[in-house]
Amino acid sequence: MTIVNQPSYVKAIYSEPRLPRLQNNPLISALPKPMSDELMADALMFAPNFHEEQRDWENHERIQQIQGLASFMVPMSKHVELARTVDTMLREGYVGRAPRTKALVENLQSLYEHQKAGLSFAQTATTVPTTGSAALVGLSGMGKTTALKRWLATYPRVIYHEEINVVQVPYIHVDMSSSGDSVKALAIAVISQLDSLLPEHGYQKLYLSNTGRTSTDALIHTVGRLLCIHHVGLLVADEVQNLCNSPKGAQVVMTQLVTMCNMLSVPILFIGTNKAAKLLGADFRMARRSTGVCIPPWHRMLRYDQGSMAHPEEDAFELQSEWAGFVEVMWQYQWVRTPLKLTNEVLDTLYSCTQGILDLAIKLFAAAQVRAILDGHEVLSVALLERVYQENFHLMHEMIDALSANDHRKLSRFEDIRPLDLPTTVQSLVNTALIQRAANRRSKPKDETFTTQVAAAAMAGGNDEVTSWALADEINAEGKVQNMPEALRALATKTMPKKRTGKHDAAKGKAAAVIYPDFSERPNDYRRALMLAEKEGTTVFPQLQALGMARNAEELVPLD
């Protein structure tokens, strides 16, 4: 076999483990060395690139950087615990499954006989997950799948054992279909993933070219054989709560999956929301007693650790919980011009709006920054966090209220609600800003804010307040303009320096001399730049720059 042009393949490099029961097995020896908890945390950590200089970047660049927070992850104890459990399941699952052994042949023979006898993976009196299988359930948005993917990424996708010509796939990670008819759909997903990892085998064409005519049992047997042949170390079944939608019965689906993995000694990790807890409960309580594999449910994070002060000193930030530690790290990634110091008031507000759901906290933090950039305030605040939560996270309000009240009856209605998508939220904020700019452009003289906007533009151009309001009232009273762009053109005409006209100059085609007023008491009048440019023989722009008056049009009034 050649591994050239197969980017997912790596050649096996062996390092013998220290534990005796894991030795003399190339499938285990080829895996990366086990990590300490500290190294696991480093592997799980993910944050976007950030430097303080980036706060001076253009708006669109900073907003793009903020969207990198969608994958932000600060490893905590539960994340490290999950990584340790998965690593243990993978290594222990390979015990007794060394390649080119009698056990492998016996597994394949058993599968063949099972299929020849026309048997399905049905319920038996002893059908419980006994191969180190486990389940992880918890609220959406707590980072279950994100943490798992981050950890699984530390393993090679395919390991090629050149000396014995064996291909090893350490793990397969698939989602249960949303319809709940997951037995056949899961089998198809597993085969499709193996085909993408091992394209030279052509499994897509071989087994999935006509799935409509292929029975579920036939596909399940095929999956079992492929898992055995390619030495899959761990099968991860995500979104397991979708089994509750199965018209065939969720328990039937679970039984088939668990029985198949027991027969092959392949560990299986089920991941789902709290809706899956009852489905997984009975069988996996028995599994924990028989295997010792246990992952506690992932609940929302607590604002304070047990025993800590419920009301710490105001404006004095203290590391009182994992929640506070998480926010402290996240808070460093502020792309607004003026970063806000983290205080207990900010912590309390953020917790009140998200109830300790990490994904929501990240997205509220990111969305508030985008809003601050787009509206020009360039600083976060408690009021801004609350406003963004109220206006942009309204779909989450009922769930957050139920969590705040600890109302389990109401919470059961939100078990399948997914947190908001960060790119979608950011785009919504950008669209809102564009709509507001369009509204400014459509501003009419009869609008209450029309005269104020014109006066603000006049003052930004260097006129004093009295003159600016007089110009704005004059333009409005004339009734010649229909919208804001026309008003700005009229303002430019009225504030342009007047020229002295004369028949002699006109006859000769010469430009008339400009009469400039006394600028001694009007240092901000932009006409000073015109006078200096004429006097020094330069263009106007460098004079405007020298006087600190060169500004972009969009800084005066948004025109698009």
C-alpha cells in the first residue's frame, strides 16, 4: 500500500507505554504519548490572535477579528476531565485488539456468522455498554462538542503501520440524524467518513451507491466489519438526543448501537443535551458500575463557588469561581479603542444575561464589541451588555429566565434550543447599522432631527455653535432641499468664501480676488486653510492637515 497523496495518513512511530497491560500492542504504541493535565489544558486552549495594536485597525478588520471568538475556548476542569476520559477509553479499548491476532479473526468470524444467521443487533438480557462506553449530557452551549473536537484533533486521523501493512483509524465522530431514524443514517455517516479518510478503498461506491435497496441490518454489519478491519479505537455518536424523535423507538436504536460495539469491543461515546439523559440513564448507570467510566453531566457554571462571598466588595474584582476565571481570560480580547476594566458589576451583568452558559457569554461579549464599534462609542459598558442582550438575544430570554428561576418544568421546553450563531449575530448588527445610515440619508426637513444633523455638520466643519444653528435654520427655512445630502451641499455653498467680482476682472477672464474675514477669533474656521493655501501657493488639503481639520466625510454624517 502507498500512502503518497493521502494527506490524512501518517506513518506509525512507536513508543512503548509504561503500563504493562498496554504494552506489546502497536495500535496503542502508535498513539501520541499520554499528556499531563497541564499539557491537556494547553492542547484544549484556543483564542484568536490578538495584539493591542489591533485596536487601531479599521472597523471591518476588527469586526472580522472579533468573529474569531466563535471558537474561543478556555479549558476548565470539566474539559480536562473529558479529555482524560476519552484518552483512557481509546487506549483501554485497544487492549486485546492487537492486529494480526486470533482475537481479530474471531471478531470477524463472529460478525460473519451473525450476518449469515440473519440476526440483527437486538436486545438481550445482558445488553449493556461494557466496553468502556460512556455518555456526556448537558445544556447546549457548554462546549461539549467543541472540547471534544479540540481534543480529538490531537490524534492522527489515520495511522499506517508499514511493517504489518495495517491501517488504523483512531476515532470516528458522527452526528445522529435530526429525524431520529438514526440506525441507517448513522451507518451511512460512518461509511462516508471512512471513505473520505481511506479513499483508495472506494467504500462510497461499494456500499452507498444504492442505499435505498440496502437493508439497515446489512449496513450495520458492514459498519461492524469496517470498524474491525480498520481498527477504529473510538466511535463518537453526537447529538444523541435526536434518537428521541425516532419513529422506531429510541431504545431500539440505542440497543443496536451498543450491542454492535460490545461485540467488537469498540468503545462508544454518546453526547447529547439533557433531553437524552433519560434515554441514556438506565443502561449507563449499569455501565458505570461495570467499567468505572463516568462523565458527570455538564451543568451551567456557577457565579460563585460554594462558600465564597455572595456579595463581594463593589468594584473589586476577585477570582471567585471558574466562571470568573473564564471571563477574566476572555475579557482580555477587546478590540474596541478603549478597553473596559473587568469588575464585579460586569461579571454579575454578564452572568445575569447568560446564566453561566459559556457559548452565550462569548457571543454576548463579541456582539457588544461589534455594537460599540459600529455606533462609534468604542467602549464596552454594563448598559451596552444589557442593551445587546435585550435587542439581539431575545430568542434566549425565556430560557435564561427559566434558568435564573431554576424552573425545571420550563427548562424542559428548551432542551433542543441551540445557542445563537456568532457570524449571524454579527451580520445582524452590521445590517442594523447600515439601516440606520440609510435612515440618516433619507432624513427629511420635516424630521425632528434634520436641523440638528445639519448644525452638527456645520460645527464639525469649523463654524461656531451660533453660526451653525443659524445656517441650519436658514437651510431648512428656504425649503429648497429634500434630503440630507442636498442639505450638506447647500451648507458647503453657504460657507464657501465669497469672491469679489468686478467688470474689469471679468472682462479679462481673471479670477476675482477672494475676500476673507478676520479669523483671529475663529481658529476652527476651515476657510483659514483656503487663505493659507492661496498665500503660500499650495493646495488646500495639506493646509487642512496642518490645522487638524482634514476629516473623512463619514465622520461628519453617515451617507451610506
